[in-house]
Amino acid sequence: MTIIIVTIICYLVLMVGIGVAFSRKNKDVSDFYLGGRKLGPIVAAMSAEASDMSSWLLMGLPGVAYLCGGAEAGWTAIGLAVGTYLNWLLVARRLRLYSQRCGAITIPDFFAKRYRENKNILLGVSALIILVFFIPYTASGFSACGKLFEQLFGWDYHVAMIISAAIIILYTSIGGFLAASTTDLIQSIVMTAALIIVVIFGVSNAGGIDRVIENAKSLPGYLTLFENHNADGTASPYDFLTIVSTLAWGLGYFGMPHILLRFMAIKDHRKIAMSRRIASIWVVISMGVAIFIGIIANDLSKIGLIDTFTKSSESETAIIKIAFFMSEHGVLLAIFAGLIFAGILACTMSTADSQLLAASSSASENILKGVFGIKLSEKQSMLAARGILLVIAVVAVIVAWDKDSSIFKIVSFAWGGFGATFGPVMLLALFWKRSTKWGAVAGMVVGGTMVFVWKFLLAPIGGVFAIYELLPAFIIALIVNVCVSLATKAPDPAITDEFDAVNSDMKAKA
């Protein structure tokens, strides 16, 4: 236990140290929120994907695979892998060029400047949406930290969560975007190491790969993409509509502010192809390994080496149980166990820091200064940014207070919210010259509203309505955006000229 604690402390000290080191590079709010557009291709790729995966990778995804088998986890992973690739292919370079041309440093700022919207309606709506959905998203990360330290040290869940949140707040508020991106690169390496270690140790203690596969085959509907394994030991069909619904996770990428900000911050847009390859390969491998960890954990439960889980909030701690079991087998394995725990922290911290920055930038830059017109000096802007970051973190802690909440379910809802509100708007803003500010506003409002309506009113009906809310909300928001854009006045020549200029940049700088 001492070795595990020392390993985790060293990791946390390193994260805070990086924050302090990069604090000297934050000369203004542009540096704090976007890093002065200085990200290299490797840092951009890995920070984007590390901030994307969150605690969902090492806890949520293995937990789903443990309980239900390969169908839900597998189709979700396929959807996310395709979404990752398409986001880098279609959005990354164009958004980088467009945001630089119009001088935007946040996602709401980009939308407002793209449409020359000077009444701050679009700015305010998009900033408010970021706050609404990022708070529960950040809360899921804090919850994961609380569960980790509760399992590890027997601490009270709430105390553990608050301490974890304080550390994340510390290095993020000090170092800003560059610190968050650099720590994300390191955290992606730690996450990868944790995945590899768990697989090797788990397979060897389960009796080999053949034994793991044999156990999976013995469970009805467990090792297939077309059936779901149920808690009562039976299997149920994973039908076409459910598959399409699960694949819809990939649509969320087009609207994720903390990922889109990485695109805007890339130093050399000509290196984006390299970033795309690195990101896509890492995502495919890491999610595949995470699903396999859930399958391994199920087998370890059968032979009594770890606990048996019956609900998602329990199964999401499977990797923690494996690491505990590992720590009982000598000093070297205790160090590896500490690395696994650090990897879980890395998943959480890499997403929470990015989400806090994106939410803070929306509140301070877009709501305080943009919507309310509050004049702030650079020093005051930095203080406001850090103060609002703290407030948002406190609210997220309150949201995460229930320790029985499912990380997977919280992330799923927030992911759907961003995908449906920002995804259609971002795609149309980048690729359709005729889109208008009123279409963008209508699309955002309808997309966000439909996520709530479908999740809490229509989905409980069941049948055709029991699909992931992101899919219908995305489609409806896209249709509304197009219809309202066509029904309202065409964009001014200045807007369309800038759109054409970006297209010229895309061709000239390919």
C-alpha cells in the first residue's frame, strides 16, 4: 500500500509541477484558453483523445463489457472510432483555419464571429449550453476519482472526491491550456501502460487467454455483436435499431468543445494528417483493450479472484479490484498497481481539466465579457477565468455527490447533449455557405431541448423510442437548422466572402 501511495503521489506532484512550469507562458487569456495555437501534432492528437476518453475508458467501458458482453461496448467503440477519424478528417483543418481567420479563441466565440452575430444571442446560447452539459460531464470525472480513492484507501467517497477535484483545479487554474494539453499527453501514456499491464496480469491469473475466451463463450449472448448478455444469465437480441443508436455515439465528436479546441490550437495545420493517424490508431487499440479487460474481469469473478458485480456502478470498479489483487503479489506488481491507479486518475484528470477550461472560458469570455459587456483588463480576465473555473468545479462536486451514479450513464447524457447542440451547427458552419445565425440558434436550442425530451419523456415509453437520445436530437437539430436558415435572410456578403476565403485557404495550403 505504501508503494501504491508513493507512486500516485509522485504522479500528482508531476501534474502540479507541469502546471507551475507552464504558468509562466500564460501572458493573456488567449494563451490561458488556447495556448497561443502552439500545439504540435503529437500533443494535439494525444491530448484530444486523452481528454475525450476520460474515466469512461478504464472504468465505464470495461464495466459495460463485464455486465453485457461485446454488443453494447463493441458497437459503442466502433461508433467512437469512426467518429474520431471523421472529426479529424472533416473538421480539424477547416476549423483551425477558420477560427484563426476570424480570431476566435472559444467555440461560442467562433460561432458568433462566423455569423457576424453582434447581439450576443448566439454567443450567450452556446456558452450556456456548454455550462449545462459540462457540469455533469466534469462531475463524472470527480465521481470516478472518489470511487478510486474510496476503494483504494477506504476514504470517505465525498472527501476523496473533493481532494481529487482540488488537485485538478490547482494545476489547471495555474497552467491553463498548455499545461492541460501537456499533462494530457503524459496521461495518455500512463493510460496506455495501465491497459497493457491489466491485460497481461489478468490473463495470466485467469489461466490463460483460452480460459478467458472459454468463459466468455459459456455466457449466453456475451461474445457476439448481435446479442446482449443479461444480468439473469439470458441473452436478448441486439437489433438493428439499437445498433444504429449505439453507433450514433460517433456523432458526438462533431460537437465536443474540449476536442474542437485542440483543433483550433494546432500550431501547423499541415501536420493534422499526422495527428489524425496517431489519434485514430490509439483510440481503436485502447478501446479494444478496455473491452477485453471487462471480459477478463468477468472470468476473474467466476474463479473468485475479484468480487462479482451485478450493477453498472459496481462493475465500473472492476479494474480497481484487479489492481488491488495485483498489489498483493510483491513489490514490483505493487508498483504496477500504483501505475494502474495513476492511469485511472489520468483518464479522469485529462478530461476534467479540459472541460473546466472550456466551461470557464465560456462563462468568463463569452458570458461576462461578451453577453454582459463587462470590461476587464488582462489581469482581471485571468482572475475571472480562474475564479469561474473554481465555481464550476464546486457545482460539479455537488452534482457528483451521489456515489451510486453510473459514470457511463452520466457521460452518455452529456455526450449526447454536446453532440446534438453543437454537432449540426459546427458542420453547417464549416461546410454550408447559406447557413445563418438564426438557423444556428434554432438548431442549438432544438437540439438541446430534444436531448432532454427524448431522454426523460420519450425513451421511457420503450419500443422505437428506446434509442440513444443523441441520434434523433442530432437529426432534428440538423433539419431545423437547415429549414430556418433557408427561411431567413441570406448571409451578408462579408460572411460569404470569408467562407470562400477559408475554402481558398484549404486548397492553397493543402
